Amino acid sequence: MKPSSIFFDARYIRVDHHDGISRFSAGLFEALNRKTDVVALISDPAQLEKLPPCRYEIIGAPTSALEPLVARQVNKLGAEVVFSPMQTMGTMGRQYKLILTLHDLIYYRHPTPPPSFNVGIRALWRVFHLVYWPQRMLLNRADAVATVSHTTKDLISKHRLTKRPVSVVYNAAETAEKPRIERNTAPSKKLVYMGSFMEYKNVETLIRGMALLPDFELVLLSRVAPERRVDLESLDSIGNVKFRNGVSEIEYIDEIDTSFALVSASKDEGFGIPLVESMNRGTPIIVSDIDIFREIGGSAASYFNFESPADFANHVRNLDNPASWKAASMASLERAKNFSWEASADALLKMIEKL
């Protein structure tokens, strides 16, 4: 493939702080840019601050009313293959090969839209996720579809969402500048949770389980709405649950590095980036027994019944000795090697070569 014929849709990179799609875009682009000549498609020059030095072109924003016609802009740039980290990129009149990405199907099972969306978009969001045919229309406009896990790939097949070939391009965790330190014993009896407080995240099971772990502390790192916090605080019967209400990237790594384990009792997930981030630091993960967590954690994780606070507490206790904790820590570091932006960029390049 001749130089500069691969274009990467980087318009979903946020200029303030990363969300999941933004982090996926930035991490994957940086790794791909090291391997081949690639051009970033941006809609805001400030997005370049989140990218390595690279070639770029400015086109319309993905939220523009003219997005269905964006292919006409891209055609003029000489693209042969375009990768988009979303499935909503406009395709009318395109003259290039296109790879679209469907990250997960979580909102078909839990259709509540992100609260940051305005009323109109939230209404459209709910309607879109009532049936599968709009998703099929989006995906079938591509030449190939990427997704971030085999769990989602299987669901795409189960619901017959596309006739196009589907490949897995894993999510990964950023490599922290802070060096890892091998630890023979747990640095504390602190358990950390990173994630939202939506109903299916099932934080209640973690909090109720802490009543059985009086010598441990549960630290909830994410921002939480005041009314939701009041409800959750009412479940803390012995006072060993702490709300941080948001942490910086540096603080997040420090919390992981000084913790006994990262925990989650989620009933459902699209992926689970915090699991990868924790394993990447050698901190064990104790998580609910769901398919996507099994795919991510493999034999390195401890799995409990998400309906049972007692089972959660038992799995914490099972690691509460130096030998078990060290073994879980070493297994986590090894498992994390399966999730790197380098490997994900290689998987994307294979998709591009096939096209």
C-alpha cells in the first residue's frame, strides 16, 4: 500500500479528558503511527495535543449535520483505507475501503443513555437501541467491522448484525510512566473500584460485602451523583467504604499501586478497561463471573457470584496471605501482556491488508 493511503478517524478524541472511545482512539493511533504511515482525520486542532507528531487533515466534526456526507471530504484526500473507532462515520459516496468499529452491545441490554447527552440525543439513543436493524444498516455500510473482544464478536454473530467480516482489535491500557515495582506482599488492605454507578454496575454487592471484611477498606474512585451517593452510603453498615468522587490519572495509578486488589461486581460489561489497567500494574483483580471478565482476566482473576456479597468477601479472604497474593500479582502481570496497543495495531494492520 502506498504511503499516506491509510487514514484514521481521530475525531472522537476529546480535548479535555479521555472517555473510553477517546482513549481507544489515541492509544491505537499512536501504536499504528509507529508501524506505518498513517494520516489522522481530526475536526479540532486541539486534538493534536493528544496525538504523537503525525500527518493530519481537518474535516467536519462527527456531530455535524453534514456527517452523512463526510466521505466526500475524505475522497478528496486520496484515502484508500479509512479506519473509524465508531460505526457512525458518514459513507455516502465514499470511494475508499472502510473499517467501522462496534465496541459492545451493552446499551441494548441497558438502554439508559449517558447523562451528559442533551434531551434530544438521549431520546434518539433510546429509540436506536430498541431494535437491531438500525445497527445492521450502519455496519453493513463498511467493508469490515472491528470490535474490542471475542465476547462482542460472538454477540454480533448471534444477532446477525452484519454480513461483513468481523475482527477483534482489543482495547488496552496506557503504559504508565511510573515504573512497576514487584511486590511480594499486598501493600495494603485497600480494595479499589473504578467505574460508573449505574444500576447494572452493582456496586451494592461490593458495599454489602464490606460488612464481612471489617479489616479492609473499599475506595470508590469515580465521580458519583450526590443522590446516588446518599443511597450507597446508607448501605455502609461499618464505615469502611470511602468515596473519592473522581481522581486524576496520576492519582488513579497511585491508588492501584497501593491497593490489595481492584474489584467489580458488575452484572454486565462491554469490556472492562480497569481490569487491564490493574493487571498491568501487577495488582490482582477480584471480579464478577461474567463472560467478558473471563475473557479479560483468564486464569489470573478471581471470580465471584455478583449476587452474593458473601462470595465476594470469601474471594477477598482467599488472597489474604502473602503466597496467594504474590501469585495473583505475578499472574496479573503476565495476563496483561495480552492487551497492548502494539498488538492491537498489528491486528488492525491485518484487517487493512485484507482489504
